[in-house]
Amino acid sequence: MLDLSSDKSIYVQIAELIENEILIGNLNEEEQAPSTNQFAKIYQINPATAGKGLNILVDEGILYKKRGIGMFVAEGARKKIIKKRQLSFFKEILPEIIMEADRLEISIDELIDYIKELRGGK
């Protein structure tokens, strides 16, 4: 679902939306992705904006174009997304979490215990 009031660009949200659909298995390799016109109609946005989101994924090798037919999920797309997001998690998100934990005087052990609790003891 797109958040049209978010500070995040709509085309970035579209790219993430498709990535999420691939990650959870709602969109599989070699399946057709929603078109720019479908996104434009559903979310009442400019088709160029939707196209920009899809083109990000084409540039990253997650989607590919079949001339005259549309966009399809590339082979290995899910693995590419996981690797990209893991990199982002370790380089951007985790350092922020650790800095906030330090500011709140939460020890690494407390943090690990809480993460384990959230994951059901795993």
C-alpha cells in the first residue's frame, strides 16, 4: 500500500512495494509485474511516476521488460532483493539501532535478549 502523504517518494514506494511482493512470494520469478497503468489507475498517480518506480527495478535487474507485453520478475530477483536489503540493514539500520540503544543505556545483552524474545526465543 502506498502512503501518498509520506515524505518518501511515490516511485520509491512503488519499487519497495513490488520488492515486498517478491519477498513474500506473491510475485514469483518470471511472473508479470503490475503495469505502470495499473499502478496509475489504482493509486491515482501519474503513469510516469509509476514507470519511474518500475524502472528502478529494471536497472537493478529485479524486473525485465518484454517488448509489447510488460514487466516480468527476473530470475534470481528475490536473492538480489534480500542481499540489497541485508546490506542496507547492516550499514544503515543496525548502526542507528545501536546508537539509539546507547543513548537509552540499553546494553547489547539486553538488546539481544529482546530481539530473541521478539523472535520467539530463537
